Amino acid sequence: MTAILDKFVQTLVAVCMALMVAVVSWQVVSRYVLGDPSPWTEEVALTLLIWVGLLGGVYAYRERAHLGLDLFHHKVGDLGKRRLYAISDICCGLFALAVLVIGGGMLVQLTYELKQTTATLGIPMAWVYAVLPLSGLMIVYYSVYFLVTLEQEVVV
């Protein structure tokens, strides 16, 4: 399951990045070469940036490349490092659950009920914000996965 989720996140981030590069490139060409800017490109690029940022955060968390304080990390032994990792994983999981899953889910529901759409393309804002609970669920999954596999993990 974890390997499938890893591949899914990597692929989704790569596709969103490629689309964002293509859209922004078209925006530059249409504005400065053709002299007729496309009105939809900024909206699509912004949506893709939101998705790349949050899904990139999931990927960084999975790789343990997220920001963290290592103030005590070098002062404790292996058992202490495992405990610090466990505390960090619990905090990240709870934060993702509270803010991204619950808060993001409420935002998606609210924008869906209010029928909010993007200005240019009329895409429901719920689709733009759907990445919040999606990325939150993935971070919660990885937090639980890290806690379960903590004993097998090589502590650096």
C-alpha cells in the first residue's frame, strides 16, 4: 500500500509540475510574443501551484525531508532519537488531521455548498481546495506508517 501511495504522490506532483511549466510558458508566449494574453493561464497556474505545494509537502514528509528542529537530535542515543521521531510523527499527524483533513474538509464543503467558482474558468473552488483533505489524509497515513515501522527504521 505504501509503495503504491508513494508512486501516486510522485506521479501526481510530476504531472502537476509539468502542467504548471506548460501553462506558465504558454502565458509568457501569449503575452509577450503574440501580444494577446490568455486570461485562463494565471488561474490554472495558481491552482497547480497550490496542488504542487501541498502534495510536495506530502512527498517531503514521506522522505523525512520536511523542516524540523534537530536541537536535541544529536544529544541523545538511538532510543532517544526514536522517541523524538515518534513525538514528531504524532504532532505532524495530529496537525494534518486537525488542520488539513478536518479544516480543509470543512472548507471544501463550504465552498461546494456556496457554489463558489473560480473567476475565469468557473471551476468549483471545492476542486481547488480538495487537495487540503487529500494531502492531510496522506500525511496522517504516513504518520501512522512511521509510528508502526519505527523499530525497523534506521535512525541517523
